[in-house]
Amino acid sequence: MDQEIVAHIVLLVIVTLLSVIQNVFFAHKVEEENKNRTGKTAQRVSSAAFERIFNANQNCKDAYPTFLALLWCAGLLCSQAPAAFSGLMYLYVRQKYFVGYMGERTQSIPGYMLGKRLILFLFLMSVAGVLNYYLVVFLGSDFQMYIKTVSNTISPLLLIP
């Protein structure tokens, strides 16, 4: 593969691989809790701890395709570095959400709220990249440098609660 192409996607690939590892960790936690709740009898009794872990894993899996699509769209069409930074932050808040959901459900709310903000930022970056593409095609105006500057400036501000 061409080194220039790899340079434009390497951060996105790293975030994607880290998200896969995180998914394996979540699945392992569900499997571990399932083994803990299964007794010597053939009948399985539902436990509150298993239900919380299973629900947290399911919620994370439901949002995962949206996250991946927005990560790659924002990174390829707008700017790789802010998209990768937002992706790493999303993985952090998803971990925080999962761990918080294992305890009390109210502990997962901060992770959920910040995750929504990061997904919105990736979405806006994607839309800006698509609009810039069509501006170049139809009008010949390229605003990619302005968009990169704005996204580089705004991405750290996402950490402010």
C-alpha cells in the first residue's frame, strides 16, 4: 500500500483496532458474569449484575456502527487528527459508561452525555467534509484548510463539561 495513503488513515485504523479490543473486553465481562451466575443446576437464574453488564454491552454495541461510520467519514473527508482524537475520547467515555452501568445506572450518565457530544462533533465534521467536497466540485472553492483549523481548535473544547 502506498505510504501516503497509509499516512492519511493510520490514526483512524489505530482507533478502530482499539475499539475492537474494547468490544472484546466488554464481551469477556458479559461472559464472565454469565459464568458467575450459572450455578450447578441447569436452570439459569437472572441476576441484577448480569442484567446490568448485558444491557451496558448491548447499548455499546448498538451505538458502535454509528461511531465507526462517523469516525471514518470525519477522518477521510475532513481531518484525520481531530477525528482520531474524538474517537479516542469516545472510547474513553464508552469505557466510563460501561463501568458506570455495572455499578449504578446513574453513574453512567456523564459518559453517555459526553459520548453524545463526541458523536455530534464527528457528525458535524463529516457534514462539513461532504459540503466542502461539493463546493470544490461545483464552485471550485476549497475550504478544507478552514475546516481543519476549526475542527483542530474545537476538538479539545469537547472535554469541557
